[in-house]
Amino acid sequence: MRSTEPDGDVGDLEPLGRMVGDAPVLGLGEATHGSREFFTMKHRVFRYLVKEKGFTTFALETGWSAGLRLNDYVLHGKGDPREIMREEFPKQTPWNTREYLDLVEWMRTHNARSGNKVRFMGDDINYPTLGEELVDRVTAYIERNAPTKLPAFDTLYKKFQAFSDMNAYLRQPLFQRRAIAGRVRQALELLQRYPGSDPEEFASTVQHARSIAQTATWLSYDLETTDGLKRALRYRDEAMADNTVWWHRQTGHKILLSAHNGHVAYQSDRPEWYPKTQGAFLRERLGTRYVSAGFTFNEGSFNAMGADRDWKPFTVGPAKAGNNEHTLHRVRPQDYFLDMRTAPAPARAWLDQARPTRSIGTDYPDPENMVTLGRSYDVLIHLQRIKASDLLTRSGSNGTSLPGPALEVDARARAETS
């Protein structure tokens, strides 16, 4: 692999294209949530897939509502991408970076020049807001297509809309959050009785209502207990898989799915907390039409949240003997990718053994996990050195963390304490 930068010739990615084959969904992971090379490589791979493989959607581990706003920008030039990212990617999330801004700007430029439009999608539950603007979309649809039912929807969504942000929502008693989730799910069921005259508009509106229900349901689990948190984390990965599959089937688009290694993999690298991964759900739903690619690295820097809950760079040295990355570095001291499905038998035997592997999420320090590379991914991309991503202006409070990467860490800590 000649480069991780998105500009320039991408001919060296042709073997990667053959590894993807005809699969319409490629899950591309990251070994940290804050390294430049992981983000720019995704940008580079997406450009290649758009040009050579007919891919048209970049899906990110972020809220459905955030994805809609960014999609409005890349398709129509609506809004300011910096402002959208500042609002939708607050300080508890890793995506408000120069690298992702560059990707979004490239997508907008591509769409302005090409008839082959690309799109941006968020496949996650909604944060930091609860997706209140989705309620507006649902009720506007009902007002046009079943106006006599509008009071019923206003009633079902009223409690959900009463909170200004997720921090306020999470301060409510668990029984109240569960009652709100039940009413929101009732709204989803009721909506499906009123298909209207435009099938595409109806399908999109149902998906908006489903996203609201996913968010409310996720927050109805008891995040203070180990069992409740494990069920919530499993639910979140399943919801992300469901949203990705819905997008693919509704639009017919091929999708590059960007998330942490732990989400795109087939096996959980932390089964004590994550019983089942998004990648496992996608394999069940799509079979071999889903391809998973994980990242590893030998040494370098990344941004993560320290004990003070602020993002900052951390640096780690070369991988130690016994780790997967140590041997991967010895194989070839330069960046490369590998189709583990077609590796020779001795390599397959090595890849099918679990070893300590860096899997750094939002917080650091983060323990290494036991990972069986050959059973977790189809393709492996190994980088020798990484640098911390270029953070843009951060926003948000240091209070309760939000769904997505950061909340998982805080919730695990609370559950372990209790």
C-alpha cells in the first residue's frame, strides 16, 4: 500500500477491490477512534470504491439524524458542514476532525461535478440530541396524509420531546424512560397504518420513526447494571446493522460502513460487555455480501479522552512480543493489506489464534483485548505508524456522556462499580 492519504493515484487499491468483490457493504474498522491514518484511509478507500466499484454511500457510526443533516449538505449544499459537525459531533464523540471535514467536502465537490451522486448516512442511534427533528418529520407527514391522527401522535411523542438533550433525559427515573419508550414505539406501529400516496416518502418516514424508537429503547435499559448494559450494547449493534441493511435495500446503494473494529468484526473483542457485534448481525442478514476489514497498527499516536474527560493525544511504542501487531510488523515493515480468507495454510493457522491486540475506543487507557484476527475479519489492513487526528473545535459538557463510543465506557464503569 503506497499511501493512506486520499489524494493521488489509487491504483494500489485494486487488490483490495478484488477482495471486496461484488459485496455491496464493506465494513471498514479502526483500531483507535482518534488517528488520522484510519480516517484518511477510509476517505481514500471510499474514493476508490466510488470510482471503480459503484459505491455511493459513506455510513458512519453516528446518529441517524446527524447523517440526514450531512447528507443534505453533500447532496444539496444545505448548511455549513463545520457547524453541522460542531453540533452533531460534540466533545464526547471522535468525529469532529479535519479528516472527516475533508471527506464531507470532497463528497460535496464530487456531487457538484458528477451525476453519480454520493450520500452520507448515520447508522447509529441519535446523540447528542434525541432526534427531535425526526419527530417533526413524522408529524408533518401525518398532517399531510392522516391529519385527524395528528393529536394522537402529538400525545405519544409529547414526553419524548420534553427534554432538551440526552443528559436531561438520562436523569429521569428508569420507569419513566421505559414508559416514554413504550409510547414512542406505539407511534411507530400507528404510523405504519397510513402509507399515503408516495411509497418512498412513507418508507423514509417509517425509518425516521424507527430511529426515534431505537433511541428511546436504548435509553430504557438499566445502564447501571451489568446485565442491562450488555443488553443495551447488543441492541445498539443490532440497530446499527438494521439501519445499514434498510438503507441498502431501500436505495440499492453500495455502502462503505465506517466504525470501530469492535463493531465491524464478526466476533466480539470484549464479549463480557458486547455479546454480539454489528458485523455478526450484518453477516446474518447479508451473508457473504457483507465483507469486514479491520485495522491494526504497530506504533504511534491517537486522540482519546483521559481521566479529565477531555480529548488529548496519547502515544504508544512498538507492539510487544506476543501481540498480533508485533508479528504483523515483522512480516513486512510497511503498510499493507491482506485477504485472510485466501492466506496460505500456515498463515491461516496463525491468524486463527487469539492474541492480545490493541482495540482503543473513546477512553484511554483502554485494555488490550484477545482478538482472533482470521475469525474477526475477512481483510486486514496493517499500518506501521499512526498520528493523532486533527481535532476541530469541540463542544458539549463534561457531564453525562452520550450514546455511542463515550457512553459505553462510562456506563461500563458505572455497572462495574455497582
